[in-house]
Amino acid sequence: MKNSIHAYSNILDLIGSTPLVHLNRIAEPLTGNFYAKLEAFNPGHSAKDRIASYIIEEAERKGILGPNSTIIETTSGNTGFSLAMVSIVKGYDCILAVSSKSSPDKIDMLRSMGAKVYVCPAHVSADDPRSYYEVAKRLHSEIDDSIYINQYFNELNIEAHYKTTGPEIWEQTQGQITHLVACSGTGGTISGIARYLKEQYRIEGLGKNLIPDATDFNAIDRYVKVSDADSAHMARKVAKTEGIFGGYTTGAAVQAIYQLDMEGEFTEDSNVVVVFPDHGSRYMSKVYSNEWMENQGFLDLQNNDVTKKIEYVK
């Protein structure tokens, strides 16, 4: 009798095909229709699963990786977790150089996934030998049969989102998307999605101590600057109004649509997709900690017009 059990071959088969969810109470004061692309539904709980899997599989396809290879990368947490997860499944060693500004939660998770972690000082220049960029480069030069992912300067970072996230959003909106809003760190997410969508239709795009080559500035129409405090408060507001437990950059992306709305960017016919990159569980000692918020001085900074508009959705 043929086996009738339907199961994925391994955890990596769950990467991608993340849901699009209509935003309701948080978007009530805004003009237009707003949708969240929930990348926390990836098995590693972030959009970085996409690039980790894609870059490693491309390296395998090109014969760059062998059975005893080592994966090396700089990371603030999410990419490292995704690389560690992929490395476990595929049998590679994983070494991560992490910025000291990463939360203890993230660092502990990286180690729990079998990665060797080097914690490097955050407040040094990119070319300082102590920076996580330079530490990763040094380890790559010292370790035979290793590859340095180098997400900030890797075109495959963009390509991963061009081939997966972009087509998903286009299909989920049936081509009716008018605006894409995403935070830009390495720039791979917004660049890859925007490249794909602009080939289908004309849309609006939104946006370290370096300018990453993995950012395609020609694909991005506009950057909006949001504050750390507003982003932190907005992440907490999203959780309390939508029941979506998103990370720090989720708050930043939603804060951006509030600021754009105040500038009259959207119309009643706007269909705005906002990328929610990761899960709030990785920020329990930061954004979701009242003690941390108070230490940053963020609990006393909500006195501007944007906040007044946010309070409307209580």
C-alpha cells in the first residue's frame, strides 16, 4: 500500500508563501487599504530565511560548498538564525559575527541553533578590525573551505526576494498593489520586491554605517525617516490593536505609513503592502520591555502629532 502521509521533507520546505493580512484597527485613521506581509510565518520567523536558503543553495549549485564547508556571516540576529537553521539541515558548520547591539535573546538563539558566535562592538567604524564586518572577513580568510555570505554586498540578497517575495505579493494582491512599504537594512528585501513589481506595474517604494551594494536605489522611489522611539511604540501598538506580534522594524514600517498618510500620499483607492519582517519574540528584552523602553527615554517621547493620530485607534 502506498504511503499516504503528507509531510514536508524538512523545515526548509516551509520557507516562503507567507500570508498577506488586512490591517484593520491600526489603519483605521488612514486613507486607503493596508495589508501586512507576515514574514514571521517563515520557519525561522523572519524574511531572512529566504536569502539564507537561496544563497546557500546557489553556492551548492555552483559547487562552492562541500560536505565539510563552513558558513560565515555578519548579522544583527535574524540572518544568523536563518543561516544556522539552513546549516543544520544541510550539514554545514556556521560561524556568526554579531553586533553587540543585538539583544541577548537573539544571541542566545543563535547559539542554541549550533552556531559559533563572535560578539563584536557595535560602536566602531565598519573598517575597524573589531567590527563584525572585519571579524567575519578575517575568519573567512583563516578557515579553509568557508564561504562568507556578506549579505550587505551580495546581489543574491536582492535576487532571493525578486524570485519569491515579489511574485507572492503580486499574486496575493492580484496585481492591484499601488504602494510597497518596507524597511531597508541591507536593502535586499525592498530592492528585490520592488524590481519584480516594477516590471509588472508602476508602484511606489519606500525605504548602517555603510551603504550596502545589496540596495538597488533605482528600484526605490522614496525613503522616509522614522525615529527609534516612534518605531518602538508603534510595534507595541500593532500588537495591541491587530494581535500581530511583530519586531522593531514592523513598528518602523507602520510608523512610515502614518507619516506618509499625513503628507497626503495615499488615496481611497490605494492598496498598500507593508512588509512585517520578523517576530516580536526576538525583542522581549528591548521593544517589549518596559525597563528597556524607560532606559532609552522612550516612555516620555509620545507627544507629537503622529502619536495623537495613533491614539485614535485605541
